[in-house]
Amino acid sequence: MDHPLLELINARIAEAEARGDFDNLPGAGKPLPAEDDPENALMNRLVREAGGAPAFVSLSRELRRLREELLGEGDRTRRREILKEMSMMEARIEIARAAWVK
């Protein structure tokens, strides 16, 4: 079954073609840019343009922050807590990285 708006969409496209709205567009006649991941190119572009990042990237940034905090921390108890957090963060990064690949 076709989408209920398909006829309207096709009519609007035909009208735009008749007006010449698609003539002389930038890049016309040139090949499309190469994509590393063509299956997910649109999704990756939208995420990138929205300022998003995969979970493992965000988690890696947090891990970097924890490492910096550890370097400046003198309290042994807090250092131990930070090391535990870092260990958990590394495990979460590996899980997120594995999920991203799938």
C-alpha cells in the first residue's frame, strides 16, 4: 500500500520540475561525494550536524576528565574512587563501542 500523501508529493515534484526549480542546481552533473559508510551516511551526517556523538565518544571524554582529576587529586580515598569510576567507564566504553559496530 502506498503512502497516503504519495500522490500529493509526486504532484508537487512535477510542478517544481515544470517551473524549472531543479535546473542548474549546484553540483549538477558531478558525482556524489564518496562515503565511508554509505548505508548510514544520512544518519551519520544528521548526528554530526546536530553536534551529537556516539556513546563511546562521550564516555571517552568523561574518562579523559577522570584521568585529569586523578592527576590532581591528593586524597587517597578519592583517588581510589576515581580509579573505580575509570574502571567502570572503560567497561562501558567497550560495550558502547561493540554496540556501535553492530
